[in-house]
Amino acid sequence: MESMYASLEEDNKSKDNVYMKSGDVVREFPRSRLYLKDILCEGRFSKTMTGEAWFIGGKDGVSDVIVTVAKGDKGDFKREVEVMGSLSKLKGVVKYLGCCITEDPMYMITEYAKGNLLQVLEKMKDADALKRKGPDLLTFALDVAECLQTLSDKKIIHREVMAKNIVVDSQWKCKLSGLGSSSAVLTDQRYRQKGHLPIRWMAPEVLSGNAYTTGSDVWSFGVLLWEVYSLGCIPYESLLEDDVIDFIRGGKRLDIPPGCAETPYQIMTSCWIEIPDERTQVDDLVSSLRQFQAEGGK
């Protein structure tokens, strides 16, 4: 490893890193400067790996990074790269560093993280040390709410607010990811037919075929909040997806997670009001969570 990086450093002493121009949203990154390491998680359309990159993000030497490797539709992946590149500078959005999309396999490179929020929550079930070292559940929840507030202020809809789409960085801060792939799902009903949509996080109006809105993001945030306080359990775990739709349309909602305080559950249920305009607003979510935190989070 050291000899490979030493040769790269020598090769780049006289080269300008043109792929790092601030005006270039996509920023193609040379594959020769990227080293893939361990798989963090793998899904239907992509897998996420740790890696190391040489001269990236304006830094000299080697940087730890996260690499998303495309497995599905190339067009969808390129759109995700473009969206992440354009939104990366927003507060609360995972930092995009570059991509390798001129040939297969295609990569998207982002800042290093401990993993996604779902992985962190699952580890917390059996790791008392992690509970002591990292932030509490309320801090995670407030982080995500503030991220959504940033999107809402910019009139941006996420569409897939769920724990697996939240990155936990090296400082235990939550940041949004998954902003690109969700937009491809919006206009392609094949995903609904094939069961690829995140039914368990979707608002009833979206399940009925209506457009995504900030209100539907709020509904999804309520389910994410339930994920946080259940330490990563699957929403409606005992139900099949078709049954989840009937359950929600019947006016039923997720039960309070074991050990969860009443206030967070009240916030969840305020996200799950049937009529979108009557749901809590994003600003109110942030205010409620901050007040709960100020009161000691009990």
C-alpha cells in the first residue's frame, strides 16, 4: 500500500487536480487514486464500501472515504451523482467528493463515516460502550430534523427519509444521503410494481399515487424517529408490505417502542396525521425536539 501511494505522490507533484474545480459538480476522479477496502452494506442497486483516496477534497496524501458502487441502472446512478454533487454544500447533507462514472464499475465518493444510522442503531442494541461514547438517541433525532429543515427551506423534497439513508460521520453527526436515487423512483411505476419502494416509510397519499411533498417527508421522519427509539427495528415487522398499506389506510399506526418516552411518541404520531396539511411542520419538529432536549430528554 505505501509503495503504491508513494508512486502516486511522485506522479502528481507537477499535476493540477483539475477534477477538483469548484464549478464542476460531477468531478470525475482518477481510478488510479482510489483503493476500495471493506463492504459496509449491500443493497439491490448498490453496495457501500470503505476506501482510501489520494489527493481528494483538496487534501494532500491519503484520505479515508466512503465509496458507493453501482449495481443497478447506470442512468439512475449518474443522476444520483449529479444530485449529490449539486446539494453537497448544503448543511446536513453528506459531503460529495467525486466519482468514477466514465467506465464500469461506476463509483461515487463521499466523506468518511462510521456508517449509516441504521447500522449504528443496531450496534447500540448490544454495545453499552457505544451508548456511552456516542450521542444519545434524541441527538440523532434532532440532527435529522435539522437536516430536513435545511431541505425544506430550499424547497427540496427527499422522498426516502429512513435510517439507512442517514450517514453518521466521524463526529457522530447525522447527514442526509440517498437524495439522488429517490428522484428516479418518483416517476417510474415499475418500482412500485416490483416492490422496490420503501412502503413502510411512505405517507398514505403517496401510496395512493399522489405527489411527494414536504408533508410526506414529515410522515417518513416519524417512521425514522420510531426506528431511532426502537434501535433499528423494522417498522410493521409482523406485516407484509401489502398489509402495511391496508393497516395505514385503516387509520392504524405504529405502537410506541418499548422504553420510549411519551414525548417522542407524541412527536411521531403528529407526523402520522392522515391529512398532510394537518401534520406537524418541519420547523415545529425541530422546536419540539429542542424543547424536549432542554427538558433533559426524559
